[in-house]
Amino acid sequence: MSMRFLKYRSLIVSVLGMLLSSCSSSPNASSVDFKQAAKPQLSVVIDAGHGGKDPGASYFNNNEKDLNLIFARKLQQRLKAKNIRVWMTRTDDTFVPLKERIELANKLDVDLFVSLHMNANPSNGVSGTEVYYPRETMIGLFAHWPAMIARSEIHSRTPDTRFSLWDLISHQNRHASYEYAQETCRQFRLQLDATCKEKKAGFVVLRESQVPALLLEMGYLSNHSDATKLVDPAYQDRAVDAIVNSILRALRVSS
Ligand SMILES: [Zn+2]
């Protein structure tokens, strides 16, 4: 079973207990409808950015959407070989709306969502890898709550309780995402001698995520040196190795 799920669940149980015990009209915490089934395997959703009518960045005769898919397929193979369950948001040159991509990860309640992209900048001197993780969010009017939270918990509590619960859920995922981002950059520096920065962002696939989520900008297609590496199959393999190592370490699976 996922370490994330265990920590997540026990923390929510204890905080809900505290919240509910301070509310005289509340039933006890056993009313929380947690998902019963244990996860048989660690699981990851890989998101090849862009696709179809949306090519992403285009420089030096390279379309970002095609390169993202090449990296995604390589990552899929390597993770499957490590006995990790993998879902892809797309497996061909198809346009998939952003919300559908992250909804797949939320619905499956995977251990990690990884979105793969290539960066671009009007200044062709800008280069390097960037790893984005979710910035703080507020509860939205139409927020989709995780399946592990019962409807009664969402609708019948005070706004304070709802906000505390939402903050707890998103805080857990943000913290895990930040740790994964740090590990990913560490592996890129270690294995590829790359410059790598961890950054907060409110991209749709990060903002709407209910699982730990990362968006990797693996390099700048607008930078000639980065672009040369990103289209090189040997570099692609080494970059995918770095991502796999970071995922395995972050999920605490021995490689
Ligand atoms: Zn992109």
C-alpha cells in the first residue's frame, strides 16, 4: 500500500477527530467513509504535455508535443519494469483537455502525477530544467473532493471544518509534491549535470490535483544546446533514468 495513502489517511483521521470532538452536534469520526480497498501496487499517471491541435513549443523543427510523447513512452516502459502501475493521459498525437488529464489521476487516486513538457523563452540564451509543484490553493465553489471523504463530511459541516479539511488535503499533497520536486532536481543535477530549479506554480494540472503532482520542463526547446540534447535518444534515456530514480526514491521503492 502507498506510504502516502497511509500517512494521508492517519493524519486526516486524527484531525477530523479533533475537529469533530469540538463540535457538539457532530457524530463521531467513525462516520468518515474511507476507501476500504488497499492499493496492490504503487501507481503513477504520466502526462505527455500538449498533443493534437496543440503542438506546444516549436523550435528547430521540433514540436514539443512529439518529444513529450517520446519521453512519456520511455518513462512508461521503465516504470512498468519496476512493477509500478502506469496510466498515460495520451498514447498518441491526440488533444486532451487539461482538466481531463488531472481528473484521471484524481479518479485513480494514484501516488504521483507527472506531466512532461519542454520549455521555451523569447531569449534563446535561457536554458535548464525546471520542476514545478503546486502552490497553495483555496477551496473552490465546485471543488471535487477526494473519493475517500464522505459526502456528509463535505456538505453538513461548518465552513471552517470544510476549509480545514480541504487545507489538510491540499497541504499533504503540496508537501509530498515539493519533496518529489526536490528529488527530481537532485537527480537531474547528479546524473545529467543539469541546472535545475524547483518552482511553485498554479498550472491547471497542479492546481486541480488531489494527488502529489509535478510538471517537468525538461529543457528549453528554444535554446540550441538544450534542444540538441532533448532530441538525442541517448540523452532522453539518461533523463528518463533520472526521472525514474527520483520517482522510486520519492515513493521509497528500492531501485
Ligand atoms: Zn508545454
